[in-house]
Amino acid sequence: MPVINIDLGLGQANEEQKKQLIERFTRDAVEVTGIAVDKFVILINELPHENIGVGGKSLKTLKMGH
């Protein structure tokens, strides 16, 4: 089974947006690979902002303006 992982910061997507991500990633992956839709697994991981680094700083720090 193919697995697609989507990592987001906490609060970056609401329930409807997550639903759309699951539907669209699955649809596009099926179109590209030809693998049956029921074989795909989509995992959405929500990460705390202190666990995401951008440019050598945590996203939490960047949001606080430091």
C-alpha cells in the first residue's frame, strides 16, 4: 500500500481542508501511478511549532518575532 505523509504545523488546516488534502492527494496519486484508489493511505501529521525549523530557528520562535 502506498503511503503519503503530509506534515503540517498545528492549526494550519481545519477539518474541511484536511478532507480536501486527502481527496486531492489520493486522486492525483491514482492518476499518476495507476494504482487503485483503495490502496492509498494518507497520513496527516500535525506538528507543534517548536518541532518545525526554518532557517535555523523554530517556527515558534519565528512567530514570536525573535
